[in-house]
Amino acid sequence: MNCYSFKKVFVNFDCKTSRLFTKPGLLGVLIFLSGTCLWCQPNTGLQFTFKNFNNTNGLISNHTNAVVQDAEGFLWIGGTDGLQRYDGVRFRNFRNSASDSNSLPSNTVAQLMIDHQNRLWVLLADGHVGIFDTKKFSFKTMKINTRDPNDIVFGNKRLIKDEWGNVFMLIWKKELLHWQEEKQAFSGDNKLFGIRDSWKIEDFYPEPGTHKYWIAVTDLGFAVYNAGTGNTSYYGNNIEKEKIIDVYGNTIKPYNLHFDRQGRLWFQYWETVIPLIYCFDLPHKKPLIERGEMLSQLGSYHEIYSFFEQGNGDIWIRGTKILARFNEHTRTFEMVKNGYTNSFSIEYDNITCLTEDREQNIWVSTNNNGLYSFNPAEEHFINVTHDVRIGKKRKGYGNPLCFVQLRDKTVLSGAWGDGLYRYDSIWNEIPLQIRGIPDKNLHVIWDIFASRDSNTIWMSGQPGIWRYDQQQKSASFYNPAVFRNRTVRQVAEDKQGNLWLGLQGYGVFKWDAQKGKDKFENGIERVTSISASQTVSKIIKDTKGYIWICMSSDGLVVLDPETGKTVLKFSAGSTGAYRLPEDGVSSVLEYDDSLMVITTSTRAIIYNRYTKTSKILGNEQIISGYISSVERDDHGYLWISTTTGLYRVTLQNKMFVLYDRRDGIANEEFSLAASYHMPDGKLLFGGSGQFIVFQPNTIDISRIPPPTATLTGMMATNRPLRVDSILKLDKINLGFKQNSLEFEFSTLRFFSPYIVRYKMEGIDKTWKVSDRNYTAIYSYLPPGTYKFLLKTEDTDGKEGPVSSLQIVIAPPFWGTWWFYSLLVLAGGLLIFWFDRERMKRKEAIVKMRTEIAANLHEEINKALNNINILSEMARLKAGQNTPKAVEYIEQIHSKSHNMIIAMDDILWNIDPENDSMSKAIDRLREYIDALKNRQGVQIDLMVDKKVEHLKLNMQLRQSIFRLFKGGISNFIKTGALNCQIDISLEKNNIVYTVEFDNSKTDLQLLNNLLKRQELEQWLNEIHAKLSNETHTSRSVITLVIPLK
């Protein structure tokens, strides 16, 4: 049999709907209180510093019901409008979506629970229960087998787990269900815990460290099931002699059971008037608290929902109008003040859940004001206020200006305008008990200095100076005439017991202890090295005996108290290490035997007395407000107060940490020179209407190693990627279009201050500091392999582990090696093709030229044959028929001339320099000009520019040239006059048009020339068409030559 144990999850059990009571009258309440142990002490209200999350800064609803933290550190919050995840920086929302079957079935989350497998259980108000996958962000509904399905819908229900990994669901007063992993369902089994069918279960809770399960039963009291023995003990059947059953029997109706780490059982019992609190000490078998009530503190109706135990053992209760912590010493619950006082207070109607994260922060969910968080262990600052004691008692608003601890460990403090006060060790106001100064006084004390004689306390006033004798408990007042009733702002004592007094607008005076021994006024003398018009803001004595005097408008002066001479002078007009950013000096502090800290209104300067060098600490952007005072704690940290906050400064790395009202400082406007270092290490800083006290040693920010920065979100080109899948991979591969990346990360720490640095190896040369949103954006990353690095750093400069993510951005296909290989291959093929085409063209040209040469050879051969025949005939006729011989010779001359011209045309055409249509047109013009001169005719040639730019092969160009030239020559032979020649380009055709005067033309000869067989052969070779239009006086010959 499995052993079971519960760990209660503190979610509202909805007592208001499960118990209805008639409010008793005032008399009934008084009677009840008179018979009840009023164990709750009158409460002024515990005050903590709360941080509030609501629907204005991330929450989707101000009504929250549950909050838990998973093993990774994420916070999960459930409310009326869905589920949210919080990583310390940003919220992510999960709600019901009709289009998503993996979303929540409904939005009202009643309870959240993390089981032993780190699964997030979600119980919805409508009865659905399931597991929400925190990686895939999907919800799986679990089956519930119950006797009455309406019980799960309308009944009060709660999830419970034990330390053995079991999960239960309690339906109040109806049924206890057990999660069966193998069936993936909740089922009822009363025999499992010896539960009787008639029992109405009020509560169910496992006893930690045992195999016992405690059951609160209506009208029966406690029932205890021991899984080890199988026995169930209850009133009338106390088999295992449980003492608590013997003590209470069935006289009470317990509910809201809770076991603390001391083995004590806390529970409640609602009597007829109010809820009562009980605590039974099981190890000692005796009641510890009985009939405890909260009415005496609240004075109104309230409900207590549950108990809650912190990791440090503190016990809390929550409910309607209740949030209280148990004081183990007084055995009382102390209420946390409920109501708005400032932006860091808490105000609520119902506390619906309490939980503690791994930083010991307590998260408080409410039904009306969202979610609050606070950390009692980190409440380092005590805010001490004072009351005005004269007239009507009220809160004092005068600024505390000075402090000193007396021999009896009490502390004196002077509040401007309100008087001198005395505090005990826990900062309660106590009577002054000083003769000469009434308890109710309005003396303005500006500075207090404890004399080296361990008895005298010097107090500078407005005006004059007080000497307080601690042993005699009496004070004497001195106001020398030389002071002219001026305010004495500062007082310090040197090694000889002399006083150095800084006045308001009246310079500095020295009081010689020997000269003023009998009469105080006799020891007063002005320090002439200080201007009489100066206002002194601070005076200190260092360990070497020198007096350091800060002035409001003349820098800082260091005096030798024995000679009164100026040893050093720091000012804006000084040079080297003694130059200050400004002349107004607010404070000075001896850090150690070599370093002095000097502060102006906005800057801090470190001066090294040995090396005689100085350096600026921080800048105006780091330090906000005007610097008021500075102190050094026992660990070497500097604490600098300003008019807007308190800074802790680490000198080694110049790290500044700001503390303000978010850290529990009620008012961070601090006063000039109002600070004090107590002998036990505590620091006091005075401010507006109050002063703060804290022990710096407890503010150990770096006590915990810096955490690992966690990648919580990633987007590629504005599309989110699943981080859980990414982190499982050795590297993430992205496409070339996914080169715009945005990273979201977090320390998963909710209050500890850490710096997060990031770096993209391959892009960034140095580490970058992230902004407050913990995001890093890279708008464009070229293809390549990168490594995104994250690391944290605490305020002491200690670095946390480096987390990394390798990213590979693939190049586009045209940037890959195989694409370049294909390009090379394609380039080679293209070159091969070009070369082959070039060779083909060369071969074609060679062939063409061969054909031209053959034609030339044929024409030459033909012409030579003709010449040969004609010359032979001319020889034969020379002696017989001289005119005929002359005719033959003339023909020989013509044939030889034509042959020479044809050869010249062919040789010109095959010359590469003439390989263009424009050259052919130029040659045609030359021929026409020669023809005009030789024949004495008018020939006009007009050529379209497009024709001149045509790219034609050699053979076509030769054929066209031959047709053009031959046509002009033949037209002139027929007697054509006034020829108009037009060569144009129309629709990819060369149109050659000749228009001429045919009045003297031999039309028969023209017709024969146009129809000769040789011409027809030439036209067919180039697919040209020839047309002839003859009119009365004009003829038009048109030749159309297609280019394709």
C-alpha cells in the first residue's frame, strides 16, 4: 500500500460560501470577549515594504487566487482572467481560446500546485482540473470520477499533495478523490483512509515525516489514519491513543489544518461568533494556544482562510481583512497594517494565497488589488519618527540633524524645530532626563560630538552651544557675545580637547579648552584663515589630528590645530589633485589612513594623501539628487545619502547600489551632514521628518553567488521560437531570412539587483550591459556561426556562470558552397558554349569567306573567259573588220573594269574592319557620289539611322550591298533621272525604295533588268521581294529585305 502525505497549497477555501452566520450584537461580542483569553496583543500594525503588481503593470486581473514557483524559478499566477507566467521582468499570458484545443477550458483559475514531478496542476473554478505544460504552454484536462458531477462544478474543492508524490482532491463535505496516474483520472476510495460513508470531511492534511493522514470530520472532530498500521483513530475509536482526540473529542469542529516544522498542529474552530485559532503541540502532547481570536485587534467581521509557514519557521495567517505573523515570544499574532499609506503599503479585502519563493520573498495574492510581494528578512531599514511634545501631540516634521550614542547605549537626536530627543535600543522615545533641558523642549540642535573624555557631549545649537555632563546628567548652555546669536552648525573636538565651531554665515571659531576652563567665553577666538562670511557644512578631525572644514561656497580647508595654519585647500580654483568640480562641499570622510572622501553637491572625490592624487567617483548620471552626507561601514562600503536616496558604493569597482522607498526607506530626502556611525556598526541617516537606522552587515547582497542568466524568450524576424526546444539543442539552425533576432532573458530573481551582460561572438567585441527590460536585439546578422553569451554580475563585481547558445544562420541558396560550385560549373559550361559558338561563328565566317572566294573565283573565271573570247574575236576581226574589233575591245575593257570593281567590293566586304552596316552605307554613298560625277545625274540618298546600327552577318550584308549598288547602276543605265533613294527599317525589314524620273528611261530595258534570272536568284537567296510601280513620269522600285 502506498504511503501518503499532504503539503497544503494555500488557496482560498471560500469559507464565506461554506459557512453562513448571523452577526452577533455588540453585547454578545462583549460577553464572548469577557469569557475568552484575549491573547492577541493590541496592534499598531507591522509595516513592510510591499511591491504591487496589478492590471496597470502586467497582471491581467486584479483578482488573483493563486501563485506558485516552479523548479526553474518562474512564477505562475492564476486569477479570474487566466494564467500568467512571470520571470521577474515580463508577464506571459495564457487564456482560453476557442480556436486552440490546448488552451485553458475556462479562464478563472482557483488553485495552482506544483507536484513532485514539477508538473503544474491547474484547478479551474468551473471544475476542470489538469496539468499545464510549462514548456509547450498547453493544457491537458484530467478526468474526474465523482459520485455527483455537480459537486465538482458547484462545490468547494482543493488540490492537496503529500511528500510521497500522491495528489488528492478534496470536495468539501462531499468526497476525497485520489489521482491515479495509470488511469489518468481522479477517483474516490474511502476505504483508502478508513473514511466512513457518513463522514463529512471538513479538511484533510498529511502529517509531514510520518505516514499519518489527519482528517477533520463534522460532528466528530479529528480522525487520524495511519498508513503504516492501517488503523484509523477517531472519537470513540481512538485505537492509537492520539492525545488530541482525547483532549478535544467531538467538542470542536476543526478545519484549516496545518503542521509546522516543530510538529505543532494549527487549526481553527468557528464558534458561533468568530473564528478561533488553536495550536496543539504534538511532540509534548499538550495545547499551546486555545481559543485565540483576532477580533480584539480588528474590531470587525473577519475570516481566517489558512495558515502559512515560511522557510525560516515564521507562521502566518491570511483571510478576510487578515494578514498576521505569529510572535513566538509573546505567542500572539501581529497584524500587518492594512490600508494605503504610500505606494509601498498593502491594501486588501481578502488574502487569497500566500507563497514563498526561493529568495524568501512572500507573494500575497488578493481579491481586489492584484499581487503583492515583500521580504521580511530584507527589511533592513528602521524608519524612526518622533512626536511633537508641546501642545497637541502630533507627528513631528522637523528633520533629524544629528545623533550620538551615550554611555548607557541610548541615543540623542536633534530634530530641527522640534527639539532634542532620546531613544532606547529599540528606538522608542524615552524621557531626556537632562537637568537644564526639559523633556518637552524646542531646542534646535544642529550637531552633537562626543568628547574624548567619554563623559562630555557637545551640542551645537541655534544659537549657542550645550555641554552635557553624562555623569551629572546636567547640561550647560553657552552663547558668547562674539557669536552674535548665530547658529552653530558644526562642532568637533581636536586631540587637545579644543573645539572647532562652524557657524551659519559667520565663519569658524576655535574654543581653547585651557583658556576657557573657568569661563567658556574666554576660550573663544576666530579662525582668521576662514572667511567670516562662510557657512560651514561639516567639520571632522582625522586620525592624524588635522581639522577638515567643509564650506558651502569656498571649498574644503585642512588646518593644523596646533598652529592654525592651512595645510591643504581644495576648491574649484585649485590645481592638480586639489581641484574640485565646484566650491560647495557637503561632507568629508576619512576612509582609511591614506584615502579621504570629499563630496560636493553632486560629485564624490577620492583623495589619496600619500600619492597626492584624486579621482572622481561616479558621475552626475549615477548619483541622483544632491549629496547630503557620507559614512563608511565596517566592511569598507561607502554609504552616500542624497536628497533622492541612499547609495552603497564599492570603491574597488565603483559600483553604486541605490536604496529608496522601494527598499523600505519611508522618505529618501536626506538632510545635509545628518549621519552617524554607531559603535556597533549601525548607521543613522537623518532625513525629512525621520531618520533611518540599519546594520550594513546584514545587507549582504553578494552572499549568494550570482545566478545564471536564463533565456526566457527568443524571436526571429518577429516570430517567437520555442525556448525549451532551443535550449535542448547544441545549436540552433536558422534560415537566411531569420537573421533579425531578439533575445529575452532573466535572472529569475525578483528583488536581488544583478547586472546582466551579453555578447554575440562574431559580432560584439566586448560585453554589453542589458537594459532594464533584459533584452538584446540584433537587427541584422549576416550568414554565419555565432554564439550568444549571457552572464550576471553582482554589485561587488562577482560574475556568475556564462550561459551560451550557438546560432547558425544559413546563407541563402545563392550564398552556399554548392551554389558557388554550380556557378563555377555553369560558368565553365557557359565559357565552353561561348567558345563553341565563337568557333562556330569563325567556321561560319570562314565558310562564308570561302563561298565568297568561290563566287569571286567563279566571277573572275567567267569574266576572264569572256575577256579571252572577246580578245580572240577582236584578234580575228582586227584585220578584217576594224569597227567590230574595236567593239570587242570596248567590251573587254568593260568586263575587266566590272571585274575589278566586283573584286574590290568583295575584298572590301570580307575585311574585318568593314564588318558593320554603317561602313556599307558609307561605301554606298561613295559609289553614288562617283556615279553622279561619272554619269552627270542627280541621286539623293536618305538612310534611316536604325539601318546604320543593324548587326548583319557578312553574307547578308554583301548581298544587300550588291543589290543596292547593282540597282542604282542599272537604273542609271536605263536613263533614270533625279533618283530619290530611301533606305529604312520597318517591322524588322529593310525597305529599299528608289523613285526616279522615267521620262527618258528605256522602260523595256528596265523591265528586262528587273526580270533577269540572275537578279531573281539573288532575291531568293535572302528571301527579298521586289516590286515596280511605273507612272506617267515617275517610277518607284521597292525592295523589301527581311532580317529574319
